[in-house]
Amino acid sequence: MESKKKEKEKEKDKEKDKDVIVYEKEMEMSSASRGVWLVKVPKYISSRWDKCPGNITAGQLNITRVQGQKSQVKLILSEAIMCLQEKGEEPIPKEHGLIVSHITSQTLGVFSQQTTPATTNSPMETEKIIFEGKVAQKLECRPTANASYMKLKRDSLIKAAQPTRIVKQLDRVVQSYKPISDHKHNKEFDEKKKAEGKKARDDKGKVMDMLFAAFEKHQYYNIKDLVKLTNQPVTYLKEILKDVCVYNLKNPHKNMWELKPEYRHYKDEDKD
């Protein structure tokens, strides 16, 4: 039994493998032995780096080594980054300390993707994945807790606490749409009502004749169909139906009317 189960599982795995499409791409491994740093920076630094073009210096690292102590690492942003300040934006700290931590239980790597545009020789774009190196250390960027940083932090908290939607008092009438006196569906309903006319009560005998003629064709009707067939008000029609019909409360003909047994004259089906 176990062997049969294993065979079935192998067959299922083979069927799954048929549906999987594997894309193979070249990977450059020339920098596989290089160690890189994984640095976590505040959001305001990453936004400045996103704005700057690729041909300017983002900042410098100052590493101070003292014998018998841990090395102190500082990130000093360049003047070009500091000048990328938008109107109304608070200035950001220039110097930041980096807290170094070693990676012991994880294996992390840095990859990049290089796209070569199409040329006359190769009409299709080619993509190449590059292994930039193995992460050797993690660094967390922490600004110096001075007055300018505290002001920046306070302003960011105030901005985050502001609601996205606020109530404004308007000093003039704003018409974003033209008012409509009557909608299209209301007009169509009124025109249909005028065309059909007001439903008047016919003679009870005449209504019963229409009901008997309808029940000769079908055994069960709902109230909407009977209203359309007789063109009578619903309340008046229900009064007549209570005299000659039975209202079903159970399936399979729930909420439908049928004639009482004494009024039924259905022909028996011919038996072969």
C-alpha cells in the first residue's frame, strides 16, 4: 500500500512539474567573494537619494579606529544632497552614526539587474543578473539627537497625525454638476403608467372567468403574473383568489396560487 501511495505522489509531482515554466538567465558571479554592508537609513535620507541624479556624491563614510574599542562609523551627507531641499521642507541632519551588527544566523546576498538595450545586431533586449556580493555586516543609521533633529521629528509626527480629509467652509456656491429637476427613470415610469392607465375593478364574475381560463393553461401562478393577466388591483384580486384558490406555503410550489379542488377540471393524462 505504501509503495502505491509513493507512486501516486510521484505522478502528481510530475504533473505539477509539467505546468511550471522555468526561465533561465545568465548570472555574473565575478563579485561572489566580495563582502558588502547592508545599511538601514531613515526615510528622509532615502527620499533625498531618490531625488539626486546618479553623477553626484551622496555622502562619505568616516571610520575611526581606536585600539581596544569598537570602530566608530559616521555617515556625512554631501552638500549636494543637503541642497535638495524642497520649499517648506525642514532641513535634515548632516551627520549620522552607524551602529554595526554582525550577521550570524542568516545568509544574505545583494543582486542587481542589468538590461542591455536592443541594437541592430541583437534586436531583442537582454537582461543579466549580477551577484554583487555577500552581506557581511548590518548597519543601522542613527542621527545625532540634537535640536534640529528633534524639530524634524516633531514636524513629521504632526504631519502624520493630520487627517487626510478636512472640512472647509465655502464662501461661495460651488456647482460641480448641473441639477436635474426629474430623472430619466422617473419619467419613463410616469409615461408607462399613463399608457397603461389606472387599473379599475372589473366585475367579479368577469375576473373569475379570466382566472379560470388562465388556470386551464397552467396549474400554478404567482401574484405578479395574475395581476398582468387580469389587469386588476392587487388587493381586489387577492380577495377573489381567496374564494377560489389556495395559497401554497410549502415547496415545491411555495408562494404560488392554485385552484381549490372543487374548481379543478384537469384532464387525466392518457396512459399507454
